[in-house]
Amino acid sequence: MVPVALAILLLLALVAIVVLARRASQPDAPAEPGAFAFAATQHTAAWNVERVDGLTLTVSGGPQGTFDLAIPPSTPIEVLEPMAPSEIASGAWLTVVGVPNEVKNFAIRLLVIVVTPGASGDDGLRLSASGFAGHETARDKKEAALLGGVVDSVGASQVTVRTANGTVDVSLAQGAPLRRLRAVGPASDGYPVRSGDRVAVHLNSDGTPNVGAGILVFTGGAR
């Protein structure tokens, strides 16, 4: 019995040595984190405007293909139109739109001045009266509102924005993608949506367009 017991103890000791050796060979550094990404939940949809016939838009660019989008006359229309940095005024609401990049930072895609801010979204950023932040017409679904705040001061090449987490300086380089988000009245007022524009709408819980809740028009966004 004694030789058998010694053999078992020797075997267990060898197994323990192998396990410890394998653990010792593993690096102490934690595992690499996964790719940075936003949640995939989609609350809006966007399309290119191909043709306009009164209050009916023929749109394309989504999984549905080309189809007609009928706009109720009472639908509020909002527009994202180009503006010059010199038109930014203190007290305006500025939203920064961008996407994450390879170095886990952010690439800025759009700067949006919301002319008449409405309620705040879930992230605390102020939205337009129809509930748009300004990124909804983007083709890249990763685009999102990164931060926003009230413009404290405006310089020749930057603005200082007061956010919930302190002040942030936003550079305004030559050709900065700056747009004004403003309401232009209900659809019945005849705002001229044109072919070559890009439009966004909210979606119902079943994924169908909630056109009556409002339409955001990015002028020339389909070109």
C-alpha cells in the first residue's frame, strides 16, 4: 500500500507543477477590450429624396428600396442648413456629432446649432422641438450626439461651450461642418423639400415611419 500511495502523491505533485508552470507563462496584462461601439437600437430612419410631388416624397437609400412617403399637412418640418461660424452667438445651444475611431477617440462629423432647443434626451442633450439632435440624417449609423452645451464665448477659430461636465473648447477650422437646425413650420406651409436632400423621421415601436411626428431635412445631403 505504501508504494501505491507514494506513486499517487508523486503524480499529484507533477500535475500541480504543470498547472503552476502554465499559469506562470501567462501574461499579467488584462485581456484586450472589445471594439468601442454604440448600442444598435434604432429610433429613426433616413432616406435620400429622389422626387417631390406636393406632400409626397419618393425616397431611396434604405432596405425598403425606393418608395413613396406621404407627409400629413400638419407634420412639423425642421431643416439642417449650412451656416457660417461668424453667425454663432453666445447663449446658443451647440451639439457635437461624431463617431468613434480606431484609437478609441472620436472623429467629429457635424456641429449643430439648435436654434430653439426643446426637451432634453436620455443623454441630457437638448433636442429640437420635434425631438431631433441633428445626427439622424447621417448615412453612418454610428454617428451620434457626443456632447452639447451652451455657447459661452465665440472666438475667431473656436467656441467655448458650457456642458454638464465643465467647459469645452471646440475648434472651428476652415470648412468646419457647421449646420443650423431650425423649424420651418408645418408641411402645409410649403417648405420646399427638393430632390437631392436627405430626410429623417422617427420610427414607431414596430419600426414603421412616424412621419407625423416630424421630418428633419438635411439640405443637399443626398448629393
